[in-house]
Amino acid sequence: MENGQPKIDIREENGKFYAYSSTSVMVDGKKVTQTTYYGRYDPVTGNITPKKARGKQRPKDVKEEVRKELTVIDMLKGVDSREFGSAYLLDFVQHDARIGRDLFLSFGPDVSRTILAGSMALVLQDGGAFSHIEDTLDRSMVRQMYNLRSDLNSDELTGFTHNLGVCNSNIDDFFRLRVQGCGDLISWDSTTKGTYSTCSGLADYLKNNKDNEDIPQIKKAFASSRQGVPVMFELYPGTMSDMATLKDFVDRIRRYKADDIIYVMDRGYGSGANIRYMIDKGVRFVVPADTDSKAVKSLLTEFNGPNRSHMVFDDHAYDVWETDLALVMSKRTNVDGTPAYDFVRISDAPDGSELIKAFVCFDTAKRSDEVQNLRLLIHDLSKRFDVLDSPDPMRDFKAMAGKASKFFEAEPEGRGLKYRVRTNAVSFAENRAGTFVMLSTPNMDWEEMMSAYDARRLVEQNIDFDKTSWKRFYSSDPASMLGREFVRFVALILKCHLNHLLRSGGLRQGPSDVINSMGSITAMGRDNEWIVKNVCKKHRTVFEAIGLDIPDTVPIGIPIHTQEEVDEAIQSGV
């Protein structure tokens, strides 16, 4: 403090807090800082437990010391300690990703702040229940930074998320802004998640769902940018076909007036009918080929020395064969009665057939990893089969092996299992290891295709992030469920964009590890005056890598967007 008053300093040591005062005095013509220890500080109550007197003291000295301590204790009333580093980092992330701007333009000032604060809380608690959001905000500086006045306890959140879910047009506006700002590539993938409610017909029982659950399923589909950052999502009935979700996705992107975009999908979307639909729509696409296709198998068989070229992408070497396949109408039909289409070699196709490009690629590093993982998988499953004791051994065999069941022949033997490894199937898989086939529109080149292939892998990571933090749909009200999923989706954008910044900065740390580490940077203070404490070298390394400075004091009441960001959006016509 100034004018001879002591400067109060709260120090944290091993999770405990201690109160000191610092006073500058002149000694022999030099300015010297004198430090006095007052006792243990409780950041919850604001109370100080005074230090115990040591040695013999005169009553007058004791009274004087007590008077000074009581003065300091009175000054410290209301001083609090909260997590700051992780909240400050996420504010930088959301500005860099223009999240606050797009929320403001879609929902207005108050609702947008509430959505962003709730999403930040979900990231800070690394997923978890919505009922914990209020507690997370109370232990962090998010509320003070954004001057958030609304409560986000369980009851308030129920009403807020329901009202948010009703605002379909506002959510659609947000998705439009995110899609228009994503650049020249969009990835699309979906997964199923279980629920204990029918959600007014949205949830369906789905055999052979991805988690092998005997509960209703809802399909959740994501679209992501080239950087692996989600830009929109949609919820569908669990039994809805990939073809139907793809049509809805393409139509929505067209409605958002995002043109000249490369559509990247997973192998499940690479059916002949889907490819035919995208060609008819004039869509540029990249999709991994299904290696069970007869035409694709023939490409793998012919993939040998003379037709290979040595290609490099992102400092990684590949052997590549660029060729073509034809798309012809099949004699069979799809389940819904629509025409089916097959891939065939050009030599087997009628004149005038639609052609698509096929990239047959071989990656030696990928081959080594795949062979290693396959052998470890077979070894692990064999050990589990050896000790299997079950009333239904074949049921448990299928549950344990999953897709790897093709590498075994098995039959029940009492409560156990009699099995053998199918060496031919294993050899075939090892021979194909490291080799993959990508299909694209004819005008695609190697660099564009591989860039899209990289983006597809990031989408799979996004789905893993989402399912790890929230595995079930719990609400029975479709509007509330949509509202909750939207808040969680904004949290996912924050997490994935942070992951992108860490990769770009050359850091190998994951977003959850960084958030947990930053939580140790605390803010000490009260009202609108807070100082930043406990910044160490590992924190500075992260901040420097992403281009962020560490402040000495906490910014209070800051906007979630800048006027320049809004002006830029308006000028661009969004």
C-alpha cells in the first residue's frame, strides 16, 4: 500500500495460503523492503489465523503486535483466490476462433455471454455434468472476466437450455457463420450415442451400434474445418442412413452459400449411391474406398513396382498409383428402393461411364504400425479366449473380438471356447497393411487429396473428444437436449481450436493437459482488483508458443468480441 501502509501479499505454498505485509523503509540512505508474516489465510472465509507469539514478550509489545495484525486482517476481508490461467487461455482461444463474435451475431449480447461462459466451464471441468457448471464458474475467473450476472445452477440451466433449443433459427445462424468462415474444405462424419429416453421419437434401437448397447440410439453428425475444428452438428434418429444424412448435409452447405468446398467423408459414406449423388450435385469430394469392393481389391493386386510413383506430403514419403475407376448402375437396388451403383475397372465399364479418380497409396511407417497392432490384438484376444468361462461363449467371443472375429474360427466347448487363428486372413491383412485407396473427383490432385485425408483424421479425433466427455443423451425433452448439445458443441470448438493452436505452435501436449496445468495460475483479490500469481516456466512456454502475453492483473468485464471483429463480419456480408 502507499503512504506508509503495508502492501498485502497472499502467497500459496503446497496448496496453503499465507498472509504477509511488505513495507518500504529507508535504512542508511537505502530503500529496503521489510516483510512481516501474519498467519494462515483462508480464501473461502477471508479469515487469518494469526501466528503464534514466540519467546517472551512484554504486554505492551504484544498489544501493539495484535493491533497491527487486526489492521491487516481487516484489510484482507473479502480477498479471494480463483483459477485464472485456464480461463484467460480459453478467452484467447475463443477470440482467435471468432466464437464470441459469431455467438453475439447469432444470439445477441446477454445470451451469447451465458453460452460462452457455460461452454468454458465444461472445458475447465473436462466434460462432466451440467450441474457442476455453477461450481466451476465459482472457482474460476470466468464470471468476473465477462461480468456474467446470471446464475447457471441446475434449475436455471434447465430453463436456459430448453429456450436455447427452441431457437433453431439462431443456432442455424451460428452454424452458417462457422461454415462460411471454415475455408475451402469441410469434413463430415457421424457416430451414435445411447439414451435412456425416446426423446419424442428421435431415439431408435439400432442393432450392431458402435458401443454394442441395448438402449435407444441417436445419431450425431459433425462437420469440421481443415484445421479439425467443428463448424456444425446435427442430430438424427439412430437408424437414419448415412445416405440421408449426407443429402441433408450437402443441402445445408449449399443453403449457407459456401461454394467451391471439398467434401471429405469417412469410408462409411463411400457407397456408389453416395458418390453418384455428389457427382450429380457437382460436389468435389474425397473419401476412403471400401477395400471389400471387387474393383478396389483388383487395384491393390495390381499395385506393384512399374505403376508406382514416389510422392511426398508433409515431409512423409509414399508410394502412389493414380488411376481411374468407373461408376455404373448396379442390377441390385438399395434398401429404400433407389438405384445402387458399383465401382468397376474401366475395362469392364460401358462407354461413357462416369469416371472417378483413385489414389492407391502405400505408407511404410503405417504398415509397420498396423502389423504390430494386429499381432498384439490377436495375442491379447487369444489370452482372453483361453480363460473364457461363460454360459454363452459365442456371444462373449463376438463381443470381445468385434471386427477382429474374422481372424478366428471359434466354437463353444462347454463354458469355454475352442478356437484357432485363421493364418490366411492374418497374412492377407498384413500384406495389405500400410496400403489405402482414396477416391475423389477427377479434377483432384495429390496435394489436395492428402490435405483432405489429414483433415479426415482430425474429425475422428473430434468425435473421440465428444464421446469421452459426454457419452449419453440424458434429457427426455428434445429442445433441452438440443440446447445442451449446443453448449457442449461450443465447448468442443474451444477444445479443438486449442488443440489446433498447440499443434501449430509445435507443442505435443493435449488440450486437457494444458487446461489442467493452467489451472494452477491463480488470481488473488476482490471486487475489480485482482493480481495474477503462480506463473511458472511451463506456463510461459505454452503462452509463447501460441503468441499470448501473461498479464500482471486480471482483465475485468471484457467483451467476448471486439468491434473490429463485428465490423469485419458485417463488411463481408455475413
